[in-house]
Amino acid sequence: MTTFQPVSQPQPSATKPLLKTIAWVGLLAGSLDILSAFVQAYLAREISPVIVLQYVASGAVGKAAFAGGWQMALLGLLFHFIIAYSFTALFFVIYPSIKFFSKNIVLTAIIYGIFIYIAMDLVVLRFTRVPPITFHLYKALIATAILIVAIGLPCAYFARRFYRN
């Protein structure tokens, strides 16, 4: 007996489990994002990767993160990947429900990168101990571009491959 699947709803690949795919894509996206943050921070202000990671940790522990050495840097790296995996998992969950996402990888990456920037700025950072910073358009555009390339593109590309029939 033949069963018919709706054409409009992408179906997951039968050969790859969803969690395994999210794990690999989250690792890729999180790595690209943090490496981009390291390069951008160094080029813009000669800030070391350790300080970047301590800044991430300061969201949970406050200013004490900057005196915590490598332990706080590792905590910051953990928090960074928790956030990156969360956005990766969210994308894979919503992908089948948003028909447009399967049509254009680049535009999908742009939309999702902008969404991540807004969610981080208006929601996530508001619940941390990181003090509010002054908005600068060029810094926001750089941060958004990093999110588009580092998280949006890998998520859009690999979700499309995963859900392709």
C-alpha cells in the first residue's frame, strides 16, 4: 500500500537522526561564531580570546569573571555553545513549519541571523549581568553579519539537506 506525504511539508531524512544532525551543525555554527568573535574582537580592539570568553561568562557571574582566568573562559565557552546549540535546535524545529525556508538558503540565513541578533539583544542579554552597552549601528551590522554567516548559513544549508526528500 502506498502512502502519500504532503509536498509542502519537508520530511526528515530517514538515514540521519535529528539530534545527531543538530549536534554536528551546532558544533559547526558555534565554532564559526566564536572564532569570528575572537577575530573581530582582536582586530577591532586587540582583545584576546580569553577576555571574549570571560565576557560571555560575565553574563552569569558578573565582573568576577574577568578575574577568573581560564576557568571563567571555559565557563564562557560552555555558555556560548549552550546558546549556539539552542538557536541551532530551534531552527531545525521550526524549519518544516516555515515553507519559505526551503526555497532560498541565503535569504533564510539573513532572516535567521537578524532574528538571532534581535533575540540576543532584546531577550537573552536583558537577563544577564552584562551591563547595557551603547548601540552603534556599525557594530550591530558586524555582529549580525557574523551571525548570518556563522549560524544562519550552516543552519539553513544543513536543515535543507536534512529535510530534503
